[in-house]
Amino acid sequence: MHLYIGNKNYSSWSLRAWLLLRAFDLEFEETLIPLDEEDTAARIHLVSEAGKVPVLVDRGQTIWDSLAIAEYVHELFPDTGIWPADAQARAHARSSSAEMHSSFVGLRGACPMNLAKRFARKDRGADVAADVTRIQDLWIEARDRFGSSSGDPFLYGAFSAADAMYAPVVTRFETYNIEVRQESRAYMDAILNHPAFDEWRNAGLQEAWIIDQDEVDEVAIENLRTPLR
């Protein structure tokens, strides 16, 4: 399998696919195509006409969507736990992941992923507040119904595709200093401390590329970047 991704500091959809493959110790090669460069679109179009990353290429098959990649690797490795084994938990996990895939436009627009910065807390508007509330409700429902009894800290007990889908949301809450409930904080810490996420974040913080157009009107209170130059 060969996974094409964008910058690790900024590409939230790439994080979803990469984290899933790495967390389950699946063998793959990766190619990083820097975003916001003159040749970015041309390089992505060489592997996918959709023009977006991530893209997974395997045995001549191209899969160009994060959720589709999760389903594809689940079919290849059905016993690895990519989706929960319990049918009700699996249905809930797929539903919550699909909602992540298609919703929360307010949060995504106002709070782009940026692993290198911490910004001051501020009122980000009603749309963002509604998204934050809905996301936390989903997390807590998943934990209460399917996850908490297992002793594992993730949404459905053990790490699953749903956690990969929500990992960039966790980073957004952290980066933009979003106030969350205690239960949400515990879940966020589980994602942020996962070894696979830690590997991704450390690589992102060493990247030389800087995309700063999304930081207008933000007050940075911490810069974590350690670029290798």
C-alpha cells in the first residue's frame, strides 16, 4: 500500500488515513505532497483525478477518500478491529464517522488544523459552539454506551477508525483552546498520547513549510514548531 498525504502539520484528512494505518501496524509507504505550493495540484493529479489527499494506492486500485480508505483496509484486514466487533457499536461508529465526514463546517472553517500553534481562547461564534457541543455529545454517548466498560480510553473501547476520524478534531480543540467537558478532556488526552499520533505530530513540528494565511486575527500563545533547516 502507498499513501499520499499532505503536510503533517496542516492536513487533517491526511492525518485520518495515516493514523489509521499506523495505529494498526499496517505496512505502507508514504509520499508527502506539500500543500499550497505551485506544483501541489499537478502532483496530486498524477495519483488521483479528485485532486485531494489522502490517496491510497494498492494493487492498482486508487482510493481517494479518508472514510473510503478506512472501509477498504477493513475489508483487507477484517479481524484487526478497524471497526468495532459488536454490530451495534460498529453501526454507531460508522454513523458518527460519517457525521464527522460531512458535518461540522463551522468548526472546520474557523479552526483549521495547525499542530504547531496554540491560540488564545475567544468566542468563535454560534456555529462553532454548536459543533463543539454536538461533537462532545457524540463522544460521550459512544463512551457511555460502548466504550467505558472495556477499560480502554477510546470511543468504542479499543482504538478504531472512528478515533482516527475524530483525531483532527481533538487537535483543533487543543490548538484553539476550546473549553471542553471533563469526559472530553480524558478522551482528547488518549488521542494526543497515542504513539502513532505522537509520531505524526513530531514529524509535523519539524516541517519547514508554513501556511499562515489561516492565522489572521488569532493570538498565538505558544509556538511548538521545531523545524529542521
